[in-house]
Amino acid sequence: MSAATRGDAMPEFEQYDKDHAEIVAMMKSYSIENQMLILCIRQEDLLVPPEVYLDRLYSVETIEDARQLRALQKPHQR
């Protein structure tokens, strides 16, 4: 990858970060109950309070973060 190509990609990441921050700020402006409804999350499926789960959800950046988030959910019954 050339230096020019790497430099061109950076604005995309910066825009993604700005968009993500804007979405998170918008979501946090809603009540916990409405956030849960919008995201289709049921409190009875969580092992932690909704506030804890949502804070972790909004800060997921790596696969390990996603795995830790999943561990906060009750296993699904089949």
C-alpha cells in the first residue's frame, strides 16, 4: 500500500469515528428503556443491569470486546 493510499484512507476512519460518536450521543439521549427497545434488547436476557450492558455495547472496538459483551447475556434456550 502506498503512502498516498494510506493517507487517503484516514479521512474515512475519522468520518467513521465522528459518525459513531454522533450515533452514540443520540442513543444516550434516549431513556434506557427506549434504548433497549430501539436495539431490541430484553432486560430479562441480560446478566447485568441495562446501563452496564449499554455502556459496554457503545464502547465495543475489538472482537474481544464483543466476546465480553456476549458474556453479559444469558445463554439462549433452544
